[in-house]
Amino acid sequence: MMVKIVINAERCKGCGLCLEVCPNKVLRMSSAFNSLGSHFVEVEREEACTGCCRCAIICPDVVFELYRTEEAGSASQTGGSDEDRRNP
Ligand code: SF4
Ligand code: SF4
């Protein structure tokens, strides 16, 4: 199983909570700034992501969308949508 991580960098305020909870050090903070004037999270090691959703659950600003890919061409969302946040 592969996990595709989609990050909406413009929503990130650089609080670092997701970096703290990721057990596999998948994420890193960019040295660049977004339009909010914040550093933002980016993916460093997507291959190490297990799709545990801890980053998406803890992020206060709904920056993450995570997709599990079972095989080429098929993907299902596993966390991070507004719907998931209403019904965790
Ligand atoms: S889903 Fe889990 S392993 Fe993947 S980036 Fe988020 S916290 Fe890390
Ligand atoms: S928890 Fe969300 S807002 Fe905070 S650094 Fe991570 S992606 Fe950005």
C-alpha cells in the first residue's frame, strides 16, 4: 500500500504539531514562506508514510489530504477532509 500526501501549503501556519506527532519523520518544515508569512510543512519521505492520519487529525487548519493507493490507478481518501473532521 502506498500513501499519497496532499498538502495545502497556503493554509499552514507553521505550528509544527504535525511534525511532533508523525512517528516516521515523514514531514519537514520548509525554509520558504507562504502567503500568510508562515513557514509551511512539506513532505520529505513520503515512502515512509503509513497513512496513520495523526498529522491530519492534529492539524488545526485542515492542511492534509491523505490517499491510500492499493494499486496503480485506484486511490481512496483516508483522512483530512472536512467530512472526516466532523465524523472522526
Ligand atoms: S499519515 Fe502518519 S506517517 Fe503519514 S505523514 Fe501523517 S503522521 Fe506521518
Ligand atoms: S499542524 Fe497543520 S498548521 Fe501546524 S505545521 Fe502542521 S500542517 Fe501546518
